[in-house]
Amino acid sequence: MEFLAELCSQAFSWNVMFLAFIGTLVGIVAAAIPGFTILMAIVLVFPFTFAMSPLEGLSTLIGVYVGGFSGGQISGILLGIPGTPSSICTVFDGYPMAKSGRAGEALGLGIFASFFGGIIGGIIMVLFIKPVSEFGLKFGPWELFGLIFFSLTLIASLGGKSFFKGMASGFLGLVMSMVGTDNTGGLVRFTFDMPELLSGFSLLPVLVGLFALPSLLAGMQTPKVQATKTEFHENEVRIPYRKVFKGLRSNWWNLIRSSLFGSFVGALPGEGGSVANFLAYDQAKRYSKTPEQFGKGCPDGVVASESGNNACAGGGLIPTLALGIPGTASDAVLLGVLMVHSIPPGPALFKDSAMLVYGLFVVYFVAHFFMIAIQLGAGSRVFLRLTQCPQWGMIPIVLLMCAIGCFALNNQTFDIWLFVALGVVGFVMDRAGYPLAPIVIGLLLGGMCEENLRQAFSIDSDWTLFFTRPISAFFMALTVLSIVYCGWQYQKSKKQNAIEAQQESKETITLSIKFSAVLVFVAVGFYLGSLELPGSSRWDPIGSRLIPQIMIVGLGFFALGSLILSWMQYRQKRRDEYVIPFFTRYRRECFVFVLLFLWVLIIPYLGFYSSALLFLMATVWYLRGCRMSWAMVILPIVTLGMIYGIFGMFLSLQLPMGWLI
């Protein structure tokens, strides 16, 4: 009873509830805007959690997590544009329902299906997370290495169309994880004489640079939808509760089945809401008595899609909290909050921080009630207006917030440089067909993999223990099965991938050749640098050289494979096919990168606020078609005023000072 009373006093405190509510609201708004993703919203909110307690920080991000999974349906149903990848299938039936005058019914079904799906996913999480965590307490370095090694095979499953590109991205993340001070030997590796890299690559600049920046600039290519502003009347958006509840009653088994599928998919590291979305929709169509109605405005499809992707949130927290293995990049940010507060995630979390975990359970369920209250209370017409906010106002403000978040992590301008540099890399990789998620998985797991392997060999140099200890052998067997399964998947989709490869533009293939060649040269450079590292010794059978060299060779091998395959595709293209030069094709995006570069360059001289004012004015001017307007002055001043109030006065964050301040 004493534990329960303390849990209620902490979890239901005003601070925690308020922050969970704000997080849920931010998640819904961000997911409702086409081009934004749940990950982008979580990354932008992450810096605000530095000054919070662990429970407050996690409550904020859990609110964003829950709201984000549900908010994507708003633009999907009303605009026909999925707000997030996890709401793609909602568009298939939600948008046809809206066009036929049933927008309110589709929204009501989606909102309540999201709520019940999330609750079912939370129940699955509560039932299974502690047994999984207790099982993890039995792990030694051999078992942990087996688990992490198995998790690294997820890189192959996240590879997308090209196996070589997916593996090259994963090995790039593994090589990045080797940068910094070696935790076991204490040696400095691959820092290029930069003291800022002694602790390795910070997670936040990597996430923001690789994911938020390319996704944000990709929105500049998205055509604006103007006609939808007056498409729906007030009565069409109003939710008919009687009809919605009748539809839910007739779909009760569909809702439960889809939620269970979503929970299961979420618990599989490497999968996510988009996979749960498609799987739940596919199963609903397969077991439906009227499968021919799917895609034409069938309520069953909306229920299946939304309940499946929201249940994924609860399932995804199982491996993240119980084992410390993030299934997706969003889960990685949640782990980042724990690491910022020096709380190691994994099997010992229940033992050392039980109050935090159970408080997280409470907030997860409460956030779903916040989610349904916000969407039903504010009305979807309000969120429809948010989906149509102008890009010239949204893009510069979000870029500014990203930079502040990166700086706040370590209070150094270097992290802003890292954010811009990785933004360029992520943008080019995305256009060249390289997946970005494997980089984050490799970065997170690479150091853990090396550390546990070296610990195991320092205790006993017998390598057969990895295959004779039961739990370790189990994970090694799973690793083999996972590799075989991934190979079977690629072989099964070989024809489809070949067709898609033929449809790739010559421009994409050319960029892929150039970037693959760059990765090969990077691998060669890193390998030459690794020769200076000490090898194995009597006290360290692995040494500081072996694991990095294996990862570097893997990067070079798969980058070379991608280079050869891309060259073969290029040879098959018509010679007269016109290739638009990269800087011509992405002129607007390149100009924004130039503005970012110039802004960071002058921060030490003009100070943050003065330089940010110039950056905002220049970006607004350019995105508005190089037209002068009062928005160039009003928007930057209002934005910087709010930033000073929030970060300077409330959070006491000292931003860089310059000559003028």
C-alpha cells in the first residue's frame, strides 16, 4: 500500500500530468502535419526534458508517442495525405469516406479505434514487460552479446529495396559507434584530433540531422492542397457518436485482433507502426465478409488500421525498457532520456527504478485519455487548419528549434555543426536510396556489442561458451534464423525489387554511384587509421583494433557491392535519358543548407540571437519566393522572443554570446 500511495503521488502530480497532456497535444499536432513524423516530434521535444526529472521527461515523450500514433489519421482522412507512415492504410478507406460525406464518421472510428488499440497494447505491455525483464537479469556478457548480435541482424530487415545499401548504412552506424574513447581499453579512436568527439557521436544531433532535416526539407517538394480548405462543411466533420459506436460494436473482433497484431509487431525490434498498420489492415481484409469494399470507404479498414498502429506503441516499449534494445529510432530517444539522467535501461531497470517504470505505465494509459479528449474536444476542424500552415513559416522555426536542441545537449556549437553536416549526409543518402534507420541501430548497438564481447573474453577466452551456454546459444540460433529469414525475404521479393530498380531514375542511380564510392573511400581511410591501434594482448584477447576493423571492412564490402550494382543499373539505362544535375534538381534545399552553414559560421561572432535573426529573415524571404514582406520581420522577432522566454528565462539555457551581445 505504501508503494501504491507513493506511485499515485508521483505519477498523478500536477507536473507529470500537465507535461503528459502537453506532450500528447504536441504529438497530435505534429503528426497531423504532412511531412512531420512521430520521430521528428519526439526529437524536437527531447531537449526540453534535460531540465526535468526522469518521470517528467519520460511522461512528456510518452505523450508525444501516444498522440503521434493517433494524430496522423487527421490529415489522412481529411486531406488524403497520411500525416505519418503509420497511418498510410487509414487513407485507403478514411479518405473515400470523407469524400462521400462521412468525414465525421471516419474520424470518430479512427479516434476510438486508436484509443482502444492503445489501451490493449498497454495491457500487453504491463503483462509481459516484467517477465521479459526478469529473464534479462540472468544475462551475462555472453548472453548480452548474443542478444545484441541478434538485434544487429535487424539492420538487414530495415534495408528496404537494396540489401547492400541497407547493410552499408548499418555498418556506417557501427563504424560511427567506434568513434571516441574506448570504454574497455581507454584509448582514443577515430576522433581526428577533435576533443568534442572524445565521448563519441551524441545521439540527438545524429537523430535530428539524419531524420528531421531530410524529412523537413522533403516537405518543400510536397504540393500544397488548397481546395480542401472549404471542402468540408461543419456538419460533415462533426462526429455522429451513435453511428460510430454502432460501427465499433460490429467491429469488436476486428479491433481486438488488429490490436494484438499491432502489439506483437511493436514488440519485434526493427518493426514499427507502418508494419503494424499494413499487417492489421491486410488481416482485416482477409477475414472480412466483404473484402471487395476495402479501399472504397469501408469502416472496417479504418478500425483495423488505427487500432493496429496505436497498439504498436505499447508493444514497442517491451524490448526498449526490459532489455534496453530500441526497436525503432523513436524508442532510441526514449532510452536517451534515461541515459541523460544516468539511469541504465535494460533488465536491471525494474530492480533499480521500479517506481519510474510503474509511473510510466500510469502515464501511458492516462495519455490515451488525454488523446481522445483533445481530439474530441478541440475538434478535427481545428487540426485541419494546422495541417495547412505555410511552409515558409514552419521550416525555419523547426530548423531553429533543432539547432537549439542540439546545442543544449552539451552546450557546444560543435553539435550544431554535427547536426548540419549529418543533415547533408542524410539528405543525400535518402535521395540515393540508402535507408537511414540502420545507421541509428548500428550507432546504438555497436559499442554495446564490442564491450560485452571483450568482457566475455576477459573472463574466459573460450569462444565456445557463446554456443554452449543455453541462453547465448538460443540467441545465436535466432541470429542464424533471422539471417536466413532476411535472405528468404529478399529472395522472395527479388523480382519486385528488380522491377523497382529498373524504374529508378538515372538521376537516383548516378547519385547512388557517387555516394557508394565516397563510402568506399571512407572505409579505406578508417582502415588505414585503425592500423595505428593496438591489437590483442594477454589481458585483452580482442584488443581495440579487431572489432573496428571488422566493421570497417563490412562497410567497405557492402558499399562496394552497392557501387557495382548501381553501375550495372546505370549501364542498363538509355544513354539519351536526361539526368538533372543534383544542385539544379534540389536548388531550394541546397540554398537552405547554405543558409544553415552560414548561420552556424557566424554564431561565434554575432551571437546566437543576432545570427538567428538574420537566418530566419533570409529563410522566410527565400521560401516566400524572394519577396519582401512584413512576415520577414514579425515572424523572426516573435519566434526569438518566445525562444528567449522559454530557453533563456524558464530553462536558464545560456546560448552562445557574440561581439554584439
